[in-house]
Amino acid sequence: MHPKVYEAAKSGDFHSLMTTISENGEDLFHQTTPKGNNILHVAAQYKQVNFIRDILQHQSRSSLLWQGNDRGDTPLHVAAKVGNDHAVRVFTDLAKSLDQPDACKKLLERQNTKEDTSLHYAIRGGHESVVELLIKEDPHLCDITNAVGEYPLYLAAHRSLPNIIEPILQASSSPCSHKGPKGLTALHAAVHSSLTISDKILEKRPDVINEGDDIGWTPLHYVACFGKDNAVRRLLKHDTSVAYGLDKEGDSALHIAAFRGHIKVIDEVVTVCPDAWDIINNKGQTALHAAVIGGQVKVVKHMIGKSNLEDLINEQDTDGNTALHLAVLHKKYNIMYILAQDKRVDRLATNKHHLTAYHIFYAHKEVGYAAAKGYYVLGKFGEFPYFQRWVVKDVKKWLDEQYDFSIPTESNIAHQEDYDIFAKFQVLVSGLIATVAFGASLTMPGGYNNDNGMAILAGRAAFQAFVILNSIAFGLSVLALSLQYFATAISGRLRVGYASTAGLCTYMAEIAMILAFACCTYVVLPRTIGLGIVSVVGFGLGLTLYHIGLFLDPDLDFLGSSNSSHKRYVRNLLFEYGII
């Protein structure tokens, strides 16, 4: 486009334009910018209404009105986009004056490359006066969708424009004109931003409340998901039946609210629809199942605290899983503790695979505190599941060792391989302790007296403790090595006994070695006694925490251990009174 022509259109200087035209010819009227905009596009963009009116005085120039730019936008699109209602009126009046049938209607319904009409542009810009003018000229504009499936009503609702919603609702006649992309409706868009707009839509089109999108979610599903209890209350006030609507997975709004943890939404739904608790999804799961899967501890407490939901607590899904099964299956252990300690919960219920919640928990191979408390709440006071585990894990293992150890079955071969790996590791540790202890006996802390060859710190009590502990560590590690050596020559239960004794010796040698290290640190730091004390206290604390871990871990309650039953009793007593 000629620079002077562009500047004249931009500034609205018609006289300057005509001077340039007279000097360069009429062809300048049809020149375009790099984006394909003609002189009317530019004038409309900068709201030069008088300039546009002067240009269009000659009908020979009316072809400019129909010309689209690179996006397919006509000058009318541009005028609507910038909210230039006067230019829109000029364009529509000119189209009416043409000797072409339905010229104005064709201009108004003209779509660009994205199939947007001028009304789509006006709504996006929030230009109320332009919207009203366009709809007055052609109400059918409200029933035209663009390439992504957006109807004008949906656009207005999505942008929360209540003053624009009203004329569109009045003019639209198509039953589909409330639709949006991916199956969404204007009500889906409105409930997120404006309850006023939602009410207007429901007043004109009450049936839209039950329409789901491509995944089957109604507006109630969405507001339940985001915890908008006021919107939930408003929608249920219009139609309570929407509470029973299911998406393509069979989930109701109550399931979604439970999964997301919105207690207020749950209460709103069940207050209006008390039997909504009975809604199950395609997997046969209730809202309690959904809350468990979502890990919503507060929701679970809220639900099981209701006296009228006792049947719901032990409800099984299509796989036979109760809420307790799912809590264990999805490792929602805080919920598992709550459910398992409720007297109404059936902890011995089995699913279709004949598994109790205890069996599933045991399969997770948890250790430490989680394991201890889990086994306690699921197999409290030695109920059958715990006894069954004891039989399977310990008694059967003992019988296999007693009678079948020599039979080369696949299980025994695997057991033998595990034992060999453990034995090699134990020999390595015992050998390392013996080497360190032997070396420490030759290089005493503090050194030797050159006159008599005696240790300089021999008179210190801590040094004497070091010598004793170092000797114990050396002796026990050598004994462990010897026992492992003898164990290789025998088989059966006796071999296991030798290996267990060797393991105990190695463990005690480790403790003796660490104590010896603490004494050595203490004795060689007389001026910084605090460091020595820290080393001793640090070791003592570490050892204490280690034994607390052993105490809490039920997997270390070995068959035949003289204190395992007492240990389990004390541990369960602490759980019972909530001390741990």
C-alpha cells in the first residue's frame, strides 16, 4: 500500500487521499498492506467513520467491503473487533442499499479462515453495542459456530458477559446454540465465573443442566470437582436429578467431590438428595471408595462418622474390595489406620481373589513403623490373619528346613542361593572386624613408652576399656568365622543354627568395635573432652534408635525367639493407647 494512502486512511484525511489518487491513479484504492488489509480495513481499525463513509459514496468502490485480508476478515470483522459500532452501521447500511438479494445477511454471516463471524469478534472484545447491532440486523448470527465449535452464547458465558448473554438468549433459536468445544456448554462455562449468567441460561434452557461434555461431565461435576459449594447449591435448586447423573466412567458429582476432598460439596448434595450415598460407578464403587482412592482422610472421617452410613463402610465393589481393601491397595495408610480401628469395619472381609486387607498389606513388604502399626490394626491381638502369616512364614519354613532341605527343588535351590549370599557377606564383615581389631591392638592409641615398651595411656580407665572391647571384637569375629567354616561341612537345621550363632557373634563384635572406637576417641582427647563425650553419646543414641527400629519391625519377630511374644505384646500395647 502506498505510504500516503495508508497515512490518509489511518488519520482519516480524505482530502489528502484524493490528492494522492489524482496524482497516481484510481488503482491505489485497491492496494493492500502485507497482511492483506485494504483501505477500509485500515480505516475501520482506527475508527475513521467519516473517512469510510466518504470512500463508500461511490458504489463502484463497494467491492472493498467484501474483500477479505489474509485471515479472511472483511472490514466488518475489523470494525466489530475494535468495537466501532458506527463503522458497522455504515457497512450494513451500504450492504442493504446494494441491488443484491440478502447482501446484508451475506455480509454479516461472512466467516473468516477460522470460521469466525463479526459477532464472534464483537463478543471476544466485550463490545455490547456492536453485539446488539449485529443481532438486531441478523438474529441468525447467534446460531453460527466457528471452526472449534464455539457458538456466540458459549463465548459470552466463557467471558462472563451478562449484558451480552441476554440479547443472545433472546435471539437464538437453534437448540444447539449453547454448545462449545469438546462437548462443553455455555452452562459449563458460566458456573465457573458467574451464577447470575448460570441462572439466565437455566431460565431460558433448563434442559442444558443435564448435558455432559465429551467425558460425560455435567456442570455439576465440574463445580463439585473445584469445590464450589454455592454453585452446587444453585444447580441442585434448579434440578435435583442432576445429582444422579453419571459420567462415562460412571462417576457422579458426589464421587468427584469425595475424591477431591470437598466436604461442603458432599453435604450440599446429600442434603438435597439423601439417597445419593447409594450411587455407585461402573466399578461398583461408592463415594467412600472414591474418597479412599483420593487419599482424603478428612472426607473418610466425615463419612464414617455418620450413623446412617454403616452399610456403606463395608460395601464391596465389583472386585469385592471394601474401602479398607482399597486403602491398603493404594497405600493410603493413614486411612487404613482409621478404618481398621473402627469396630464397624469388617477387617476379615475378602475380595474376589480371596484376599483380606491384611493379605494385601503383607504383599507390600512394608518394614519398620508402617509395618508394625499396619499388622497391629489389621491383625489385632493375634487374629487369624496374623496366625496364618506366622504359620506360612515361620512354621512352614522350619518344616522345610527340617525335612526337605536336601531335596533339590526350585524353592530350596533359591533358598540355598540366598543363604550362600548371606554367608559370604557375613564372612566378609567378620573378617573386616577381625582385621581392624588386630591392627588396633598393634597400634595402641597414645603410642608406647620408649624406655619400657609399655603403652603410655595404660593407666587410663578408658584405655583399659578400649583394650577389653577391642579384644572382645577380635574374639567374636574370629568365632563367627570359625562357625561359618564349620557350617559349610554340615546341612539341615544344624547348619542354620551355626549360621544364626555366627550372625549373633558378628553383631556383638560390631557393637564392641564401635564402643572401642568411642573409648579410643575419649582417651586421646583429654583437652577436648566434649568431643569424646559426643562420640559416646552419638553412638549410644544411634544404637538406641536401631533397637527401637528392631522393636517396631514385626518381620524381626523370629520363630523361636524367646522375647518375640513379649515384644509384640508391648508394641501392641503402645499402639492401643496411642503412644506410638
